[in-house]
Amino acid sequence: MKKLLIAGLLAAGAANAAAYDLPSSTGTHHVQFNADFAKFNENTRAIDLEGNVSLKEYSASDKTLKFIRARSLTVNMDSRTVVSPADFVMDDDTGTVYGKSGTIDYGSGSGRINEGRFAYKNFIFRGRTVEFDRTKYTYKKASVTSCDEEPPDYQLKASRIYMVPDHYFLAYNTLLFIGKIPVFYFPVVYKPIGGSTPFVSIFRPGYDQRNGFFMKSTYLFRVNQYTRAKLFLDYFGQRGFGTGGEYDYRRPEKNITNLSVYRIREDGARKDRWGVSGGYWQLLNRFNESDPSQYYSQGSFRLLSDPKVNNDFFRSNPFAVSPDEQASLAITRKTNYTLTRLSASGTETRSADSVRFNKANSSLPRLDFNTVPFSVLRLPVLNSFTAYFENARDAGQDFTQKRGDGAWTVSKAVPIAKGLTLSPSVFYDQSVFISTVPGDVNTWTGRYGGGATLRYEKIWGSLDLIYAYKRRMRSNKLELDTSAADKGQETNSVSPQLFIMPRFNTYYKLSAGYDLRNYYDASFSKRVLPLVAEVYYAPRPMVDIFASETYSLSGGSRSFVSQVNVGNKENYIGGGIANYSTSSRAWVISNTIGFRPWRGSGWRVETVLRYRLMSEGGLKFSDLRFFEKGITLYRDFHDFRTRWNFRERTGGVREFLFYVSLKVSEPARKDALEDKSREYWHPWREDGQERD
């Protein structure tokens, strides 16, 4: 017959209770079991349960801690253990465990399960043996997946997995299986499965013609709400191992910092190839409590071992096709009225053979001073002053030069009628060049001038008529530089500018100008400054059109740029064309397409084609050269997402990149710190792209 037994096995005096004299369970840690048959051995103090066995563990407050169902169980009152010799199911706060057999120690909250299967959140853990205590599970000869199919679509098999509920799991010596096929080996996989462990590991395998097969791994760790760190460990089949990292710190009211480093010594090479980039902004302390000024320091840098390193290893970095080095550092003092800045900067560009850098320019140091507009003697005009002084070297020079400049401007806005405003201004500018060669004379050059803007502004847009005038004086003299070729006439022009925005989705811009300088004779067409026309039109939310033309009456088209985009984020088509007077017969064309082959398809395709056409006249094109070709395939499966990238461009780039994003590898939630850092320091990175 069916029997019901209640035992206070874990109460303080339970082990000393007389046979069949069971203490009350009220207020104690106890278990309750139910079975078709029960047999108690008075010598061993063990209870054998058979048939439809269920056992519940209760806390002192009668909360259910564990619930076990099995065909048979043995409860040992002395050792406070429960042994299941056959299949059983155990439920607790963390999830459901299935096992072929096992032992559970209620005294310590630990146990051992053979052939265990644990369903926790959206993951399924398996282990040939599973050992657990009150804080963690240890799986040996283990696997983990988020697929609830049998057999699973994918699984990570590991020699050992440590799982801490509501925190993380850590797997060692893992091999990814897609179905029954082994795909990739990962030494370590770490995944947060709760809100308190901000660590994620990401793996990107791929292949390119130069580096061979590669595996790029990224390990992300969020130290706290302000700090995030990344570790890069890469293997390139034909080049060797590369390592690097990235550091982000963001407290906008105090400090914003980013540092990225990477190095690799290619197989057979004597020197490392490396790159370092980043920057910072730091609010500094005031000198004393009575000082209302704000002090801050900022800097940025991008340093490389050679001009080709980005193109060889960081293909999505825009500097891969614009290689140069640059660095800057500044300290700024800001008050309610002035801004003072002490800085140093420098730039180096690649040499003609693209193997080294040549110094382009530098400014070391430079002092800038600016004022906000202010009044003098309560006069009805605004004054402003700007000045700088620097020790500089310009591109192509092998010497430094000390120079400075200061300009005083007086301006006034005068309303004439409703929507009509006149804004005149006058200025005096004084520049100085201090000789660095003995015997040379320091040079002082003055300039004066002014201008006026007449603006007519309505709800549909605005029309500006701008006049600008600037004259130069002779060096070290307060007289006009009439002996120079341009007679000292640097600027004398009038320029109309029209901006029309009839609707929120449409605007037109048109600007031109006329050169009034009289030191030379020129025809009307040569005096007319280039006309610039620009139009933007978005007739529907999924369509936008842009075109811009710069045209000179005397020289023809200077530049033409156009772009048309149709579609949304997933299904779109875009086309652009550009032409510049520096190579008037060359047309640069760009096409982008993204689409799903059919509605509901798990596949999505993105393509990019950029090429250069040389026109010999009419519609005949004698030369067509692709400088970038690429296709990206996306496929979402039941439990993971995949991406295949094929890319080819100038510079020897031919690569195939395969990316698989498992549920065990995706961040649990959107990371605001990562998004802000990407927008501030790496705006070219796609959403969800953790590195270049």
C-alpha cells in the first residue's frame, strides 16, 4: 500500500532520534517523501523507497528547496544522504536536472550525478558526471547548447564546464559541433548567464589570401559601470600569433579615455608590427577654491609600425586605406570670457614606397587664445579677439619656424525689417614670423578688412548676400603692399547664398560669388567664383536622393557627387557616382545592395561594388577597374547566427571571413558603455562589432 513518511533528517537532533520516533518538522530543515512501498532498516537507519517516489526538501520556513522524482531512492538518516540507483529528476530554484543515478548530501547541499542533464534558463548542460554544491556545478566530459532539439543543432563539447547559477559558465578545451560535424576548437569559453558577471568571449574564424586561415578571439570584461576592457588573441596560419587589447573608461563629467594596442611578429620577421591608437579627455582640478575657471586636458594619437599594418590585419578600419600617423596633446583653461589652449601636434604620411613614414607637419608647442564677444565702454558693438603663437614645421620643410597671429573683430547685428538683418564687421589682423636663422629679419605683416552679411529669412529658408574684403600691408610697414603682384588685395568679393527647405524632407542650396579685385584684368567668366548647387529629396521614408555640383564658368565642372538610396535596413539598394576635375575623365561609381531572397528567408545578402571608369568620350569606356568588391551573407539558424564575408580591394586584400554568433557567445543585453565608446572613438564600427 502507499505510505507517507515525514522525517526531520537535517534537524540538529535527527540523527539521535529513536527508531520510528520521528521528531516534529515544524521550524526545522526537513524532507518529506512519498512512495508506493517503503522499507526501513533499523541497523543502517536507511529507508528504501520503491515505486513513484517523490521527495521534497523544505527549509526551516517550509520553502521547497528541492523536489526529486524517481522509481527508487534510498534515504540514509545517519549520513543525511539520498541515493538514486536509477533515473531521476530533480527541480530546484536554478532549474531541472535529469540523471541516470546519483547521490545527494542534504547536510552540505552537495552531490554527484551520473549522466546528468541540467536545463537552466535557455541553456542545456550535460556531463558524464556532475558534481555540485550550494554555489556551483562542475560538469566533466561535458557539453552545453541552447538548442532544445534532440539531437541538438549545435553543441560545445568540453573536457570540463564550471557553472555558477545566475553568474556565469566557464568551459575548457572546447570543440564546436554543428550537428555531428566538429567545426572549431576553442581553448576557453566564458559566458555570463546573469546580471553580475560582465564577461563575454567571441571567436571569428576566417581566411584571406595574405594571412591564410585565421582565428580572431576577443574577450570582453566590464570592470564596472565606467570601465570596459578587451583582450585580443589571434592566430594567422601564414603569419603567426597576434595579441592586443582595448581599454575604455567613460565618465563624461570627469574623464573619457580609449586605448587600443596590437602587435604581431610575423613568422620569419625580425621586428614586430604594431599599432597604437586612442585618446582621452580629462577634467583637471582648479588651483584654488576661489578660481572659477575650468581646466581640462585632452589628446589623441594613432601610431603605426609601418603604413601597411592596418591594411594587412584590420580590414574594416578606414585608416587601412588612409595610412598616416598623427598625435596631439593639449591643456585648456576656460573661463566665462576666455579660452586659452596650450597644445602640441604632429602628422607623418607614408612614403612613396609605402614602407616608412615622412614627417608632414608639426606644431610644438602652440598657444591659442580666444575671447567670447564682449562690449567696450558700453558701445553698441561686440568685440572679439583671437590669437595664436607656435613653433611649427610645414610639409616639405626641413626647418622649424616661430610664428603667430592676432585678430581683433568688431561686429554688430542690425535688424532692418521683419526677417531682414544686416550684420557688418571690421577687423585688424597682425601676423609675425620670427627668424630662426642668424641675420634674418623678423617679419611683421598687418591685414585689415571687413565684411557684411545681409540675410533675408523666412519659414521656407533664407537668402544671404555676403561681402568680404581683406587688404595686406607691406612687411614691417604700416602701408599697403602695392608692390606685390596682387597689390595687397587678398579678398574682395560678393557672394549670394540661397537655402530653401519647403518641406522637412527636401532642401536646395545654391551659392556663387564674384571677384571684385582690380589688380588684374579678367573676363566675366573668370571673375565668377565656382557655382555650388546641392539638393536633397526624400519623397518617402525608404527613399532619399542627394546630388551636389561645383561648376566654374571658365573651367567647367569641378566636382559632381550623387547618391540614391532606396529601401530599409535589411532590403535596400544604393548607387553613387562622383567625378572631380583633378581627373575629369575618371568616374568613381559605388553600388550597394542588401536583400532577403524571399519573404521569411533566413538568408540575407549584402554586396558592395566600387569601381573606376575612364571615359574616352561619349558612352565609350576604355577602362574599368574595380578597387573594391565584397559580398556578405547572413543566415540565422535556430540557435545561432552566421555571417560569411568575401572582400577584395586594392592593396592586396583578398579575404574570406566566417563569423558564427552562438547564443552562448552573444551579450545578454545591450551595453551602453560599448555603444558610447563606438560612437565617440570608432564611428565606422558597425553595431555589435567589437573590434576592427
